[in-house]
Amino acid sequence: MEEHGDYWLQFSDNVIYLRIKGAWNLETFTHYNTEVNKYFSDNQSSNISALVVMEGESLMVPEVNEKYRSAINSRISQGLKNVAFNIGQSDCPSTLKLQVEKLYKGLEINYRFFDSLPLAMGWLNTLGVKINHDKVSTLFN
């Protein structure tokens, strides 16, 4: 099967910048997961954050859920601390929130949902996360 859904991924210092568009299938998740796993194996920080922008119908198909939860749990043990989700451009923000909350339930991670990129970045800044504005302007605009 071919990949369904798109993503754009960049890294800077201890921040993961991720833009997601459309529904993800298992093939897309596997491709994304390989890239992020390499970042975590190369980066030995114990304080990593993520800024995630979700556009369109940015849900995961059910077959991805268990693999995603396992990947997030592993990343938490490798230093992922904070995730800011900008869902202001999502076609299904309520459903998306429910899906993410179910996947993150019981995990030791600080995450929040925002309706705009400035609010998401502001929250990360309050946690001491230094945002690379060049990455933000090239990836999210």
C-alpha cells in the first residue's frame, strides 16, 4: 500500500517541528517514525519538546494507534517532555483532541492543544523552550 497523508519534519536543538496534513496510514506513520527514531538516537537530551501543526483531516487510522502510543512512550523515556498541538487548521479538532487524549492517557508527558501557532509557541516559551523562528516560518507558512 502507498503512503496516505503528508508530513513535514524538521529538528532544531531540542525541538521537533512537525506539520501533518491529511489522515495517516500505517505506511506514512512507519516513514515518519523512522525519521524521528533517528533524531532520538542522535540526540541525547533529556528535555525535548515538539511543536505540531495539524491541518485538514489529520487523524490516524486505527491500525496506527497502538504503534503511535508505543512510539510516544518510548520517546518519553528518551527525553520527550512537552508537545504543543496547534489544531486551529484541523477539519476535525474535537475528534482529533479525543484521539490524542486517548493515545496520551496515563503517559508522563506535558501536552496541550491550541487554536493558533502563536499560542502554541507561547506556551512552549513559558516552559523555557527556545523556538527557532526560521524553522517555524519555513515549515508552517
